[in-house]
Amino acid sequence: MSEIYNKSKQVAQTQAQYLNAAITCKSLFEQKMKDYGCAWRILRPASLTDQIFIKAQRIRTLQKLETKKVDEDEVSEFIGIVNYSTMALIQLELGAADQPDMSSNEVMAQYNKHALAAKSLMELKNHDYGEAWRDMRVSSLTDLILQKLLRVKQIENNQGKTIVSEGIEANFQDMINYALFALIHLKNQSQP
């Protein structure tokens, strides 16, 4: 009985930590929308894939460096991965625009829809994998994001066609979830 209680308690903790990390990402996205509007709507999905790749590659480099020349850390880059992956999901659904074409409310409705879909996927996988992410290193989550990006690039090069593999959307959702798990780990490491 105590095993069921502990598992249930851990799932509830994951839900709360995931929500806190997701709120941080969404808040920054909303603030940037106020500064820039939805200029990102002109980006084609492959451009967003490359932007996410740059962020993931930077995280991997930061994890290897002893000294850094720019005062930014992994946290801001993982937040960027969450937000750019969400943008990519929106672009996959709506297509790229020639000009910014959405109000803040329309963008946030899309953001919330795709964030909820990623969270639902996390809950299903987390159930099946039994909270395995908790025993993973942030560096491993980074590598998994990079692997997903290479997969997406290959699918994009194949004009979006796959034979037996999951499509681009599922890969972006996984990247969102891996980045949020990394943010949870980094927050836990920074707390005394």
C-alpha cells in the first residue's frame, strides 16, 4: 500500500514541478510577444528546427566548458527550446505566414493548446516509464533533444514522410517535455 502511495505522491510532485516550469516558459513567451508581436509567424518549420538546434548545441557546449564568455546559463536555453518547439508545432498546424497575422489572444490560445498536448503526452509516457526521467542527467536530456532534432531534420529532408517512425509533431512534443524535465532538475540542483 505504501508503494502505491509513494508512486502517487511522486506523480503529483511531477505534475506540480512540470506546471511550474511550464508557467515560467509561458510567461517569458508572453513577455516576448509584447515586445516583438508574432514576427516568428514568418518562420518556416525548418527554420525553427535550426533555431532549436542552435540552442541545444549551445547547452551541450556550456555543459562541457569550464569558463563561459557570455553570462547566460542552460536555463534560458531550455526555456527557449520549450518556446521554439511550441512555435514549431503552431507552424506545423497553421503554416508559415508572409506577415505577422495573429493577435496575442490567438497566439496564446494556440500556445496553450500545444502545451496541453505535450503535457498529456508526458503524463502517458511518464506513467509507462515510471518516472524514469528523475534518474536521468541533464546532459542526457540534452543529448536526447539533439537526437530528436536530428530526426526532425531528416524527416524534413524527406518532405515530412516517414515509413515506420513517429512524425515531426511527436518529436517536438518530446523536446518540450525533455526541456521541462531538465528545467526541473536544474531548479532542484540550485536549491539548498
